[in-house]
Amino acid sequence: MKNITKSVIALFAVLALSCSVEDVEDRPVIEGIDTPELVAPENDKSYILLEENADNVAERFVWTKATYAGNVEIGYKLLMDVKGGDFTDAIELGRTSGATQIEVSVRTLNQAVIELGGTPDELGSYDIKVVSSLAGIEKMMSETPLTILVNAYTGLIPYEFTDWYFVGDATVAGWNNNNKNQPLFRSGTNPNLYQFTGFFKAGEFKLISTPGQWAPMFGKGDNGAIVARPTEADPDPSNFAIATEGYYTFTMNTETLKYTLVAYDAAAAATFTTVGIIGDSTPQGWDASTALTQSTFNSHIWSLDVLPLNDGKAKFRANNAWDVNWGGNTAFSAFPNNGTSGGDLPVAKSKYKIYFNDLDGSYLMIPNQE
């Protein structure tokens, strides 16, 4: 099908600022002629996606070759939107250089449905289009969408851990149980072991596992013990006390029901202008960091409410440079000697709430966020 509007682009993708108007006008031009059009699979094909098949190929999408007025290498992107969508917020299913087909995995197709607001376990309609481009500039989109019907699963990745949060006037949230409460960092090698090193005001605190709820809870017992409050009908345990504001390390083990609270000397700790997350799982790959937000209560704590990450690796680094960086060898969470390392963190595709502590490299990445 002929492209109604023939576009003109310069052969060079990037123009130097010093180029003159005459230089631009003298350059050869390339015209887009035929748009790529999907030819497989058949229209209105249905897919029932199963989580156990996540790594399998869901479909091979095939399209006709786009043509331009010149012998050029063409790049393609396969996009998906809700039925009748205008593709301004479409999800990319994959891209190629030269080839006119892409295999899309069950996981990728399922994640696209979830990100487009699809309801798991319900059949939904989605449109697929192909975009061709030269050097990422000249784009032609297929005019007629291919419609598919998809029954997706939840798309949640396995996360069989309990997170614990501070509440109390010694902490950033005060006695509000749903006020951006600071979580503890969980060991990467022992899921029952938690630790946090940071600033506390003079005051008291407890631990809750669900923001907005007062139970389950842990409070202070005798002789280094923690006391559980499984439900709100159970007795309220005593508070942990901070006599003098400053930096402390709090550690607890929910299996042995023991805790420690010791002073931490942060006087010589480095301070950083920025801390970000970087890696092939992050939005900017290994080229640039995605900045985290610094806490106004404790300048060594950094966080992000929701960040979509892909399958891959990640690290944390300071000041957008590599001279100070932190890694880990366990997914989701770790603190020193319990999963942190100089290596790359393993990341599974999901949307994460991220916490990082530059005092010791502790990290917590909670998946399956909205």
C-alpha cells in the first residue's frame, strides 16, 4: 500500500550544530514508499497464556518489507495497543534490523497485556502494528492493524518473602502506619534475617509487615527478644527505645525471635549528590543511571516508588560515575555479607519499589507494583 505522505530525511541521523542551511538542502533525500503490513498470524487469533510456558514462543509475527527510495537497511519495531488504540502508548514487543519477522515469547506478550491494563484470566482484544525506520528517524507505520485475542495470567513474579517496616516517632513515618514507612533490608541468604543501618530520632518504634495495618507486628521483649503480635486482637508488645538520636544498626531474626540494636559511627561516611540504578534491566541500559530520590530524613537512604525493569542485571552507583558503585548476587534484597557483592544484581521483569542504603550497599527491590 502506498504511503499517502512521503517523508524526507537526511542520510545522516545526527546533524552537527555548525551545519549551514545550504549544507542541509544539498543532502540527498530518501522517500518512504510502501508501509510494512502484517501477514501472519491470521486476524483474530486467540491465545491462552500459561505461566509455566513463559519462556516458550507465543507467536511468530511476519510482515511485508517496507520500501524506501534507495538501497537502505530498515529497522522494524512490533507494537501492541488495546483494540482501537491510537498507538501513542503502545507497548513494544520486539525489534529487528532487516528481518521481517519477530518471535514473541509468552512472557513478553503477557507482560504487554498487563501493562496495557488487561484483566488476567479474561479474553481481551489487542491491535498489533509494525513501524519501519531508517537510523531511527524516518518512520512508517502499518496502516491496518492485526487484531489478536489474549487471555493472560497475572504476570506477577514469585515473591515469597515478608517485608518489615518501621513505625514510631523515632523513624521517618512517625506513628503513622501508612506514611512511606522505611523497610528493613532482608538478607539475601537467610529470608528470616533483617537489618537496617541508619538515622533514628530519640523516641520509640515497632515493626509492621503491612503498611496501613497494625498487625502482624513485632515489638520489644526481654533479653534481646522480639515479641510477635500476629493479629490486632493480640496484646500490644512494648516499644523499642532510642535514648539519643543518631545512627544505629538494628538487626532482627524472625525465626529465632532475637534482635540487636547498636550504635553506628557515620561520622566518616561519604555523602553523594546522586545515587542511581543502572544496567541492561533499567530504562537507560548501561548507558546512564536512573536516579533515585534521596530521603530528607536520612541522606544515606534512596528510593523510587515504582520503576519498570526488564529481565537482566543491575547495579547502584553514585554521582553518575563508576568510581563508587555497589552490586549484589541475590535477587530482591541483601545487606553486607548476606548477598551484597561487587557483581551484578539479577533482575526479573516487573515493576519495582526500590530502596537503597549508601552507608553499606543494602538494597531492597519489591516487585509486582502497580
